[in-house]
Amino acid sequence: MDGNDGRVTLTARSKLVVAMTVVATACGGSGGAPPGDAAVDAGMPIDLFDPAVVQRFELEVVPADWQWLLDHARDEQYVPATFVFGGQRYTSAAVRFKGDYGTLLSCFDEVTGQRICDKLSLKISFNEYGPGRFLGLRKLILNSSVRDPSMVHEVLAYGMYRAAGLAAPRATHATIKVNGESLGLFVLVENLDKEFLEDHFANPEGNLYKGVWPQYATPTRYVAALTTNETVANVSRMLAFHAAIAGATDTTFAADIAPFLDLDQLARYLAADRVVNSPDGIRGFYCYESPWTECENSNYYWYETPGGKLTLIPWDVDYTFDEIDQDLARSYADTSAQACTPVPSCVYWNEPGCDPATETVYLRAPQCDSLYGMVHRSTATATGQHMRTLLDTAIANGKLLATHAALVTKVRGEVAIDPHGPGLTAFDDANMSLDDVIAGQETEVRARLTELGL
């Protein structure tokens, strides 16, 4: 260990990996990868995100580096690794733990710092030490699903967004071993980065922003949210977008934001978001400081096409299909002062034993946010029409239940042998409940569409 900054001191083998990468980059190897790594990309015509397949990954990490990673998981710093897949070896990979509060920080006791989750999410990078690729990808995301014992919510939810015609990450499952020891089953999710933009957009050169909503945006916050073009950091178009929203009314909204938003894309997003019941995404406006006026949402990206419009992309959707949504935006017509006053989180979610006096997190109704509210009100009919399409093409006649059943069949054997997983009892119970939620959600969607005359 380096006593000065707490970061791991590279072992001799780690230094060799980095040196190989530097040499390969200087020599202009395939994608900047070291000699031999090009084979990982060549001759392997494979859909890594095939939802019917459980992928098998292995990592070889210097034991001292791996131990450092375990000891400093919350630092989210990479250590060198060799990545093995399908008999091919990628000798210049890197690995770290990842996650926000719900999947990383909350996995450690606030007082003792002891880890309390059996499994942590991982990020594997192929371009940390140079511009390398694995099957054309810069990084792999392996989510632990510590909040989802069914292990399938993300795959189902991302599939629904894509079924709505949206650019959304692909997802399936994978197992991984580190130095021969199984870490168990993970959800493999397509990373949102420049590679994603190249695969999903005609012009991938624009700005990608993580989790920044326009209502309280400043140049500093927009720059901090950039995940592409960080060195240029031109956020002028987002600032213009913010100004357009600030000056808009329900009457002028469609015209004011026409240069920035495709309202039909937003209607598709709202349709999928409501069908999967995603309360922890764009409609979850959390307020953390009194007087509870600055309320922020999370778990999404904006992609700004150069000179064009902004596209909303879903992210971190494990907290979906958790319960039946018996509202489906019925209450969103209420913008009264009472409806728009933030309420304690436990009251909002009707949690047992709720004590509003001690609650430190509040939530505000989504229709009370200027952008969300105007999008909701201006796309009500279109959102309903897209919900109808999703119902007909991806849900009705047992389609979604069958998709769910196939996923359960695919991974149940893996859950049975996962040394750090939920166990079969919790897995089976969670998936039985999920079937009930899917069936109940279909009933609610049908009822809502009937009310809308659709």
C-alpha cells in the first residue's frame, strides 16, 4: 500500500500489464489493445446481451490487488486484471466495485464500516490503460441485484423500454469468477458511454449527461454531469433548454421546447415508465434539505444530439415492477398547493410505523415539477396510445408472463449454486410475487386505457 494516498501500489505483475498497454497503444495495435488481445474481438460473432444466455466470465487479479479492492470497495478505483471469456484472454482489463447509495454505500454499516452485503456490483473496463475494446465494448456492468432477489427486474424493465421504441441498455445475466472463486450470478447491463451512443444513435458525437434535471441546473452542475466530451464541456445547449423550460407555459410548451425535445419520444418514455412502475426514476423527486423545495430525481441520462434534440435514456431500473401502480398518473392532474407540498418519504410510500416527525427525506408529486408536469399534460393522449401499443405487443395474452417465466427458468439453476445469492426460497418467493404484480399491472393498465377511451 502507498501510505501517502491510500491507493494500491502496483505489484510487479500489475506494472507489467500497464506497461504492455502503453507499448501497444504507442505501436497502434488493434483498438489500442496489447498484442494477443485483438483475438478477443476477432472471430467471435456473439450477442453478448442475448437474454436467453447466461454468459461466463473470469477474472485473474493479483491477490494483493484484489484484497486492496475488497478493503477499499467504496473508493471505486480500478485495479489491473486479466479478463477471460470463451477461451480468450484479455490481459489489459481493469476491475472495480460500483454503485450508488442503494447498491454500494448502503452495503456498509454506517458506524463500523463493515460490509453487510454478500455481493457487490462490478465494473470491468477494457480501456482504463489505453483505448482497448472487448467485442467492441469499452466496459461491462455487472449488477449484484442486492435489492432484487428475483434477479430479473432489470432485464424485464429494460426490455419494456426497448419495446416502446426507446434507446435503452440491453441486459441479460452472467456469472463471474475471480481467481477461480465464484462470485455468483449478476445482471449484465450495457454501459451508457460513447460505445452505446455509437450503437444506438446516428450521430454519437454529442454530450451524454448523467442524472441532471433542468429545474435547478447551473453550468457547474451540467459540466459535472457530463460523461462524454468532458474536456470540451460545452453545455450551452442544455442551458438554452433550461431557459426554454423556465419561460414556458402549458399553452406555449410544445412550441417553446420544439428545438430541444421530441415529445413523442417523451410520451414513449412515460408510457414504458408507467407500465413498469418505476417510482425511483424520473418521477421520483426527492427532497433532502429543509424547506424541501429543491427536489431531484435520478436514474436516467440525457443524450444531446449535436445541434439537435435531447433524448432521455433509462438507467438503474432494478426497483421496477415492485408493486401494482393503482394510480397510473390519475392524480397528476392535481397541481394544488396541497398536492405540491413535499411530504415525508414514509408518508408518501405509506410505510408501516411511519413517524413523519423524524423523517429526513421528503418527496414531491412529479406533476409539480415544471418539465415533468408540462410533458405529462402535453402528451396525455400520446402516452396512452403508446401504453396501448405496449399492452398489445409486449404484455397481453401472457406475453410478459412468458418472458418472465423464461428468465426464471434460465437462471434458477445458477441461483441454486450462487454462494452469495438470495437463495432459492427468496428467489422463488420474489418471482411468485412478481407474477402477481405483472398480472395486476396489466389489469390496471387496461382500466386506465378504458378511462382514456383507448
